[in-house]
Amino acid sequence: MKVFVTGGTGLIGSAVVAELLRAGHTVTALTRSETSAAKAEAAGATALRGGLTDLDVLRAGAGEAEGVVHLAFGNDFSSPEALARAVAEESEALTVLGEALIGSDRPLVTVSGTPFVAGRAATEEDPVPTDGPVGGRGRSVERALALAAQGVRSSSVRLPRTVHHDGQGGFTGILTEAARRSGVAGYPGDGAQRWPAVHALDAAVLFRLALEKAPAGTAWHAVADEGVAVRDMAEVIGERLGLPVEAVPAESFGTLGEMFVTDQPASSAHTRAGLGWEPRQPGLLEDLRHLTS
């Protein structure tokens, strides 16, 4: 299958591109810079220069492909305004990608986060949030899944708060970078709140499976660790970086503070049974032990 991938040179995207190529697919990757283009081409993909705001480029890339995997996001959490701008840009881009596939029965795999459900682990049947700081992403994904009624084999892979590789990535990566800056391996709240996690290489396999065989209008959970206590993450980070481990105010994490104190475990039982996905890479705490100071 000829696959168009946005966000194909980041931590997750690089793993997805490699997985698709290993499975015999060909990949065209959207790249914003010469450096990203060189990285994509070195991996074996064809580079298509452009960003999420280059809607004509997105339309052309999707129109020429036999399937689309959308991963790109601005990831600017510096302020509520910056985050809102990133969400709006992604929403418009995803609309264009979906419109290019209407009536084709070609797959569109997009990405969202695992939802929060009070008192239990979230499942694939639970809706993603459509309000709050990243609610716009949930609304965009809902619109993409609704394209199933218009001849698009759309599906969504829900990623947990931490997608990791060699101790880097996700919300846990933000904890690590905050620790390096402050000299304290901090955890917000009492640290008992749990975050789900998955290794990037395992997540990449699920994106490929969704592309190849997910039914239209379906959502899947890329969750290996159902819930790891944030305090346990901080303890490993402190051990690896040689720093004290302490509770810190949620406000230390800016616009993400509210999410950082929320207990949000998630299950992937339906995904494993429905798509035959089985995580094989190291879990989060084991992977964090690859951190170096």
C-alpha cells in the first residue's frame, strides 16, 4: 500500500514509518524542513515538503495515496493560546485529509488520547473528551470517524499519556526535562495518580494493523502499561539523574498541570482481541532506566 504519513519523523512517526516499510508498504512522509526530509529519505520514505498549514500539499499527498496515517501535531504547550492554535491547525488539516478520501474506501488512521473515566480504566468504548484544553482534538477525531458513512475507512489509535523509547517521550519525558531544569525529580499531587503508557515500537505496530484491517469508524487503544503511578516514574527519574524526589505543585507544569494530577488508567483488552495486537517491548519503568544524566 502507498501510505501518506504526517508527522513521520518524530518519536512515534519514525517508528511508524519503519514499521510500515518493514511490512512492505511504501511511504511518503510530510516534512517541514530539509533536515526532516533527509531523515525521512534515509529511513526509506519519500519526502513531501510541507506542514499542517499547507493544505494544498496535504490534499495532494492524501489524494495520491492508498492510505493515510495522520500523526502530526504542533505540541506547543507553552500557553493556552499556543495550544489552541495547534489544535485548530490540526483540525483544519485533518478535515482536508479526510475530504480527499471521501468515497474511496481507503483507510485514514488518525490519533487521539485515551480518555479519562472516573473510578476505572478507560476502554475503547468510552468517548474521547470534546471539551477542556485539548477538546478540539477530540472533536476533530469524531468528525474523522464519522467519515465512515461517506466511504472512508477511518479509524483512530488512542495513545496514552506516555509513548516512550529509551526513556524519552510523552508526559513522562516532560517530568524528566522538568527534573533536569529544576534539580528535583518532581511529581504533582500525591503521585498516586496513574498514567497509561506504551513503547513507541509497540504503538507503531498498532498503527500498521489499524491501517491494514481496522473497520471503518473504530477506535483502538495503544496501551501496554494500564497505569503507572507518577511517583514511581519520578523515583526512577531521580535515581537515574541523581536527583531528590519530591512533590511539586501542579502549576509547575503550566497548561498541563490539571491533566498531570488526574488518575487516568486505560485498558487495551478490546484492541488486543480485535486486532491481534500484543505489546512486546519494555514497559515504562524498565525503559526509564535507559535515562542518562
